Amino acid sequence: MKKYFVMMLALAMGVCAVKAQEVKTDENNAVKVRKVSEVKVTEKDVRDAAGESATEGLPLRKDVYPLQGEEGDLYHGLSRKLTFERMIPPHGLEVTYGKTVHILFPAAVRYVDLGSPNLIAGKADGAENVIRVKATVKDFKSETNMSVITEDGAFYTFNVKYADEPLLLNVEMCDFIHEGSSVNRPNNAQEIYLKELGSESPMLVRLIMKSIHKRDKREVKHIGCKRFGIQYLLKGIYAHNDLLYFHTQTRNQSNVPFDVNFITFKIVDKKVMKRTAIQEQVVFPLRAYNYVTRIAGKKSACTVFAMSKFTIPDDKCLVVELCEQNGGRHQSFVIENEDLVRAKVIDELKVQ
């Protein structure tokens, strides 16, 4: 008679214990099974049975096949622990019930999140880059937090606690671009991408506009207008990925200050027949760098506008209008489609 043992090993990772059984056959070849004992199976036995040389060092799936005497953890042993190198260090902020704390950011605020109903925050009236923060209850004990996202794609986080007399009531946040190695951010810090800019980085868009403004070179020399001592010029058209950049300049050669009411970009028909409705398509700038609303006498100012990429049909043109507030010294010039398609490609930035 021949004896052998059949081990009921799970091919998947880890079995608590299996029962070995002795199998016999009698003279009539009838099978008789007798229970012998219980055999303990270790993690090594499971790996050896599966030929686990290729998976040596990998954790077992304890949630599916837990080993005897061990409890499966929440992440199955497969998740990486977050390290402090991945953390964006928060700023400490004190608030109180009887006073308001104001925080000034280098760009317009797009998002604010409060970690507790003990806080209340909102934009200052008439200001896009100022947040006011206040406690809604007196002497709250638990520390909370606040997060802010700005238009330039920067993310700020604060740990907030209550203080009867906050040390700092007015705080100005620094521009991360100019802080260099002293900035309190991780080396792998990511910036926020905004919907209107698509795949373009808000910080890169800002750097491009700053580079164009700093370079201040007149690439286009045939587009502009001059009336009543005011000269409005298009100095250049630039392209980068899915955005167009328009570099304009306003010169006030008179002694009377020029107050800007609004600037519009609209696509209109070149020729309009009589008794025909005029169709206009307004193109709104996504960003504006150094947008000034007042040009003093004998002074000039340059502005860079960023817009989504577009072209103009043959029978239409782009009209740029500069209107004076409470005045009549309006300026306008026309951009043709051939001017747009000759936009200069930006391949390097020079910002210091």
C-alpha cells in the first residue's frame, strides 16, 4: 500500500493552516480518507510553493489571504508613506473675535477654504487680492486651517489659532518667484492650473508677459493711432502654445492726464452694407500685465494682454479700442489676420 499526503495550499498569498490527510486504497480500490493532523503554514512556505523568487521582498495581500496571527492593515502594506519632503509648510496665523486680520497676496484670490466654522473669511470690498479673516466665536480652543489659491497658480496654507491680541493684524504674502532658495516650499512644489488657461501654467503665462514687458521691443511698426496728443501703439504680437500675447503702449504727449475707462478687442466686418446689422464678436483677455488706468501728462505706459489663440476670417478684422473716462480722446487701431499669423514665437524668457 502506498501512502502520500496532499497539502491543501492556497496558491494565492498566505493560508492560516491546512489539514493534512492520509489517503488509502483497499483491496477493492475503494478510497478511504483519514484525518492525520493540522500543519502550520508560514509566509515562507507560501512563497516557496508558488516559486516566489521573482516576488521576493513584496508584501503579501493580507486582506485577501491573511497569515495566521497577523492582522491585515488598512493599506494592505502597499502604500507609500508621505514624507515631510512632500509637505507644503503652512504659515502660522492668529485671529481674534474683536479685530479683523487682513492678508495681502501678490495676485487675485480665486479660492478660499476654511477648516472650521470658527472662522469667517472673504475678499475685501473692491480688492481682488486681499482676504479678511476673523473668528466667529470667542476663545475657540482647537487649532484649524485655511487654504488659498491665487490667480497666478500659487497655493497658500495657514494653521490658524485664536489669540486675544494677535501679533500680526496685516500680513503681506511674498511673491514665490522672487524668493529664490529662501522660499518655504518643497522642491517638488506644484502649481495650480486654472480652467481658463487650459494646459498653460499660470506662473509661466505671467513670466512670459513680464519678459515681453521688460524687453519692450517694437516688433510691429505699422499698427497704431494718434489723436488729441494721445498715441496708442501695438508694439508686438507673440505666440506660445495656445495663447497669443499683445504688447501695447499708450503715450500721453499732452499735459492733461489720460484716464482709461476700458479697452476692448472685437472682431468686426471690414465692410458693412447699408441697412445691415453690424455683427461684433468680443474677445476677452485672459490676463493683463501692468494694466494702468491713468497715464499722466508727458508719460507713457505699456501693457501686455494674454488671449486664447484665434484667427480672423478674410472679411473681418480685429479692432482694438481704448476709451477715455469722462473724455473724448478715444483711440483705436485695426489688426488683420495676416498680422496675427506672423506672431513671433516665444522660445526663451529673460526675466531678472
